[in-house]
Amino acid sequence: MDYEIMMNGIVKIGQYAPEFEAVSTQGEIKLSDYKGKWVVLFSHPGDFTPVCTTEFIAFAKANTYFENLNAQLIGLSIDSNPSHLAWLYDILQRTGVEVPFPLIADRSGEIARKYGMISSNVSTTETVRNVFIIDDKGIVRTIFIYPLNVGRWIPEILRVVEALQVADCNKASTPANWIPGQPIIKPSPTTFIGLQERVKEIEEQKNGINWYLSFKESDEKCLKGEENKKLE
């Protein structure tokens, strides 16, 4: 175990997500159990709390969309597993919504500290609303942090997962306010000849504003190709 990460919660974009083993509402799990999948690991302050309840209902309703992106949702708080089970059962009884993903009981706070989910300026025990998007190679790609009193916008988390996948497989980038199906940004040329060719292309195709910013349609086949490889 990395001592510095465990004590200080130094998890950054681009590094491998720290491994963990945990008790959850779906039995004992490890992060490595989901190798080959994208993982959305998110923490919440506490069970039987109003904002968290709305978030879990929203995550549960969106679970199929995450699954379609080869992404696994995993929740976490420092509440006990019996508390988690009672809370999820209460949600089911009162709303008819069943939470289909595991919820980790991090009673010791080991995982929360490892990932920096506890902000001592806000609370010394409760995890704030963190979201870690981890790719299928185990690398942290995005980190969101929300305050205790503001619920997450689940469609944005979905959008970012898909944006990362589209950008990766197309070796490109996504522009501001990008939504699935829209054009993506082509990599800028790195040579003067490439620059001239790109300017000519933009003049002919009207697909950009200058050599350093031009667009193309995403290739959905590359996403399907990656998906097929995972199934082999």
C-alpha cells in the first residue's frame, strides 16, 4: 500500500487508481474485479440523508446507460453494511427503485483516506461527494468534487465517460459543451507542411476556424471494435 496516498489522499488524474478490497452490499469486492471495465467510484456523506437518497435513485435509474458504456458504478460511504442494506431496502420500498450496483461500507475510512474523499475542513468523518472516473486500464481520468449540500448532475458524469471513450478511440478531443453525436476536435498538425495541408482542408471542407482548430465526425466503429476486443 502507498503510505503517502493512504495518509494524504493524493490521487491525481493520470495515475493508476489505488487498489482496494471492501465489504459491499453485493459481497466482498476489489477494484481489480472490474479490470477491463470503466469504473465510476463515488462517495456520499451518509445513508438516510435527503440529497444522497435523490442521488442514489438517479444513479440507479441511469445504471443501464453506464452499463452500455462498459462502466461500473460503485458507491461508498463510511456507514456500515447493515445501514447500507436498510437504506437501499427503504428506497426500494418507498420508490420501487432497486439499486443495482455495489455500495461499499468503508467503516475504517481506509479507502476514503486513500482517495482523499474526506475534507477535514468540512467534516472529519463524512465523505464529501467525490466522483472518480477510472478507465478500463485502471487509470484515473476524471475527478469531480461536490459539497455536502449540492447533488450531482448524473447526465454530466455519463457525458464525461462517453467523451473520454470517444476521444480515446478517435485519438482526438471533445470541444466545450460537447454531447454525443457531435463533431470532435482533430489533433493539431505538428509540422509546417501539415499546417498548410490543414488550412487547405478547412478552406475546402469548412470544418474549422484555423489550422489549430478543426473538426471531424467521430468514428463509432472504433468504439465497437474496442468493445468486441473486451468480449473476446
